[in-house]
Amino acid sequence: EAFARMPQLEREALLKDKASLAEVLTYHLVRDRVKAPRVGSPRTATTVNGATLTITVKNRGFKRRGFKVNDAKIVKTEILASNGVIHAIDSVLIPR
């Protein structure tokens, strides 16, 4: 869904450039098992390609809401998988 939201020309260019696509995909993966942060405690994680992601959450009332990875909103947290933890996001993260 996140790739479908990308501008068509940008998505098509990315899919044609295997090296850039690999960089983007490995930018979404970290080696550590990163759980959702507590309110007010941002956390960083190093991606497989060596970049750093910042994971934050804002407190809204008594619940933890507003989870983000860099500028992407986390729409579902802590989906447990046999090889790690998944946090579903609403957009494609592009390395700077």
C-alpha cells in the first residue's frame, strides 16, 4: 500500500533501478528486535544498510498514540514474526 501511494513516476524509476530499490528496502530493516517506545522516549535503530531511523511516540491522553518512524506513521505496532518484530508504516521510507 505504501508503494502504491508513491508518485507513479518515482515508483517506476525506483523499480527500474535495482541498486536504489535494494537500498530503500534495506532501509526498512533493522537487525535488532525493536519494540514500540514508551511515551516520550524516542529510540533510534540502525538499518541493515547502516542508516539510522528514529522511532517516536507522542502521548495523547492516557494512551500511546502518534507512533512514527522518521516521518512515516506507524499504523500497527509489534506484529510478532518468527524472524523479528514488524511495525507497519503508512509510507515508503527513502534514505537521505
